[in-house]
Amino acid sequence: MAGSYVIIGDGIAGSSAAESLREGAPDADITVITDEGEALYNRILIKEFAKGKLPAAPMSIHDPEWYDERDIDLQLDTHVTAIDTDEHTLHTHEGTEYTYDKLLVATGGTPVQLPVDNSDAEGVHHFWTFDDARAIKEHAEDADTGVVVGAGLLGIDFAAICGAQEIDAHYLMRGECWWRYALSKDGADIIHNALEEKNVTPVFDSGVDHFEVDDSGHISSTVDPNGETYDSEFAGVAIGLDFNLEVLQGTDIERDDGVVVDEYMQTSVDDVYAAGDLTRFYDTIIDDYAQNGSWGSAKEQGTIAAKNMLADGEEEAFRWVSSYSITHFDFPFLSFGHPTIGDDHAEAKFSDTEWRRLAFKDGKIVGGVLIGDLAPQSKYKKLAREERVVADQKDVLMAEEVDLDDLAPAPEQ
Ligand SMILES: Cc1cc2nc3c(=O)[nH]c(=O)nc-3n(C[C@H](O)[C@H](O)[C@H](O)COP(=O)(O)OP(=O)(O)OC[C@H]3O[C@@H](n4cnc5c(N)ncnc54)[C@H](O)[C@@H]3O)c2cc1C
């Protein structure tokens, strides 16, 4: 199949889409445009680089030759500024115009800045790109004191970086526990204790009122809303992502804190697809719109989008239970699906480092968190994918050894 396909973004969603497009359309024109200066690298691993645990080399996934070999036109350092969906064109900051038959928007997100004084001071870091990781590493190596803000999956990376770089750090959290939307205090205490062991002190019911800076404009301390001051030559802020939607301004593409797509990754406008972190996609497992911020999900969305951009008739739906693991501690940690939603939950603690929690919606597993023992993950994910009603059998699900044969047989559908 020929035709011209343009992809905005060379993260894992855009890059996997390019690969699938080439596999399915050997003669097509395929262009990938990214405003970063390097081709696809492993965003998951840049935290290990910032911790000082990994050299830069293994971070790269594709070099430019990978694109050349597949006859994919890769445009680095190129920011797409506008799309005209009527004309099927897009424009870059350099004034270049590209024409497409089918377009994929895979532009991801940008970390949100704290709306407080001096949040743009030198030494206050956000974390998304390899460039960010280089700056974080360089600065963390020299800093003795620090704060981390944002009690979620990226905040914990900053905390681990502080630990690894021997920064005496305070982790300022709202509420009384880390990732309070997915973990109870029982589960979060395992994380709190592990942080303490790394010399990162959790501070609850806290946050940032403002940062203070020295004469050179560099952060020197952090003042929380209770008036407590924490010496901090380094600050890591991870309070969420703003999705990169500016490029869609002036189009009719539906947005709702992300790009709205159906289960085929198709936007509301013909010939425009979206994939990766920035989508609000129709999740056929929970029968509702949802968002995923994980590598595996972004990769699969890119692949599915590409298949559907090429499909002539039969389209393939995105149906996926995502997972996200943390490897900073002596024990493993994994969250899967949508652990922060649901109308019911079950949890159990087995030891000082073993705990798990499941979230249910309409009696079905929609997500969960496992700490210490990840063995039941595939069973839980299977039940989630099968949309099986199991919330009435929490004793079986929370057994230390989960045996799906102990569940009452699923009723015939
Ligand atoms: C430090 C860190 C650790 C993480 N750890 C994990 C983990 O352990 N497990 C996990 O599952 N996930 C993890 N994630 C999340 C995971 O990396 C993301 O979910 C995934 O990379 C999203 O891929 P994407 O392709 O949708 O977006 P992105 O990777 O954000 O790619 C989007 C690309 O589009 C470019 N772009 C944006 N706008 C434009 C424009 N107008 N013109 C041209 N280019 C543009 C951006 O510069 C970027 O290169 C981590 C993320 C970070 C930052």
C-alpha cells in the first residue's frame, strides 16, 4: 500500500507506529517529526542515568540509521506548529509544509510547573526528557540537600535519585501517604520506610508554598504551606503532565484533557489518529474513556493506530491492561490497569514488605497495586481482561497464593 503518513512525535508511541506502518506498507512515504534532538530513547531508563547507575549509551533505542534503513524520513529538532485537517497539511517552526493522507499525533506531555513563587528558579527540576535527566544528574551530584514534590510514580523517581545521589532530602506530600489515590496508608508505609532507608524523609500534609532563592537565583530552600522551611539546593517537581495539544489549536479534533480517540485510536476528524500518553481513549475493558501513562500502553497504541491507518475495512481495537513497575527498592512494586478508579476495593498485607490492593468497578477488577510479591499479577490481569465479576470473592483473590480454580465458575455469558 502506498500513500503518505506523517507522525508527530518520536516517543515510543510514534516510533512503534512508524515501524508498524513500514511493515504494513513497504512503498508508503513515512515521515516522523520530533522536536527533540535525538531519536527514540528509553524514557523509562533515564531515571537510572540520573541516579548515576547507568551510562548514557544504553538509553538509545534507535539511532538515525534505523530510520534510514527503513526509508523513514526522520526530522529531528523540528517543532510542528499547526495542522490544517481540511487541506491535510501541517507546518513546522521552520515554515516547512508537509502533506499527509493519514496523520498520527503522538506528542505526549510536558511536566506541569508548580504555580508558586520561584518555581522556575535554577535548581528546580522537572523530568521528562533525556536533556532533563542530564541536568538533574549534573545538579544532584553536587547538591547536599533537596526536596521532592509530587506523591506519584514520577515523584518517587526523583526521591530515588536523591537517595542514590546522597542528597539529604525531604519528600513533601499532600495528605498522609504516597500515591494516596491507589494505596492505603498500610501499603504506602512500606514505601515510606523504604524512602527513609535511603535518607529521604517523607513529610505529610505538606507541599510547597514557595521556593526561596540565593543571590544568583538558585533555589536555596523550600517553604511548605505550614510555614516549615527545608534547606534545598535541589528540588524535583512531578505534579502531573500537561498534554501537548497546542498543535491541535484551530482544528475540530475533540479534546478533553487529552485527545479523544475511539478504541481504534481514531480522533473525531477523518484521517487523524492519536496514540500514547496524550489520548483519552475508549477503554473496551472498563467500557469508559480512560487514560494511561505508561510505556507499554503507548507502544501498543502506536502499533494499533498504525494498523488502523492502513486498514481497509477490518479495524483492530486497543484492548490492554497496562502495567508500571518501580525498581528502586529491595522489593518489587507493580501497579496495573486503573488502580485509582473503582467503586470497591480489597487489600491485604502479608509482611513488612508484601502488600496488595485491587480496585473493582461493577464487581470487576479494573486495576491494582502489588508490593513485594508480584506472582498474582498475571491472574489479576487475566480476570480484568475477561471482565469477570469477582468482587464477591475477595477471600480467594486476597489469598497469599491466588488460585483461580478456587473462584466460583463464571456464569455463561
Ligand atoms: C522519568 C520517567 C520515568 C518513567 N518510568 C516509567 C516506567 O517505569 N514504566 C512505564 O510504563 N512508564 C514510565 N514512564 C512513562 C513513559 O515513559 C511514557 O508513558 C511514554 O514514554 C509515553 O510515550 P509517548 O510516545 O506517548 O510520549 P512521549 O514519550 O512524551 O513522546 C512525545 C514526543 O513528541 C514530541 N513532541 C511534542 N510536541 C511536538 C510538536 N509539536 N512537534 C514535534 N514533536 C513534538 C516530544 O518532544 C516527545 O519527544 C516514565 C516517564 C518518565 C519521564
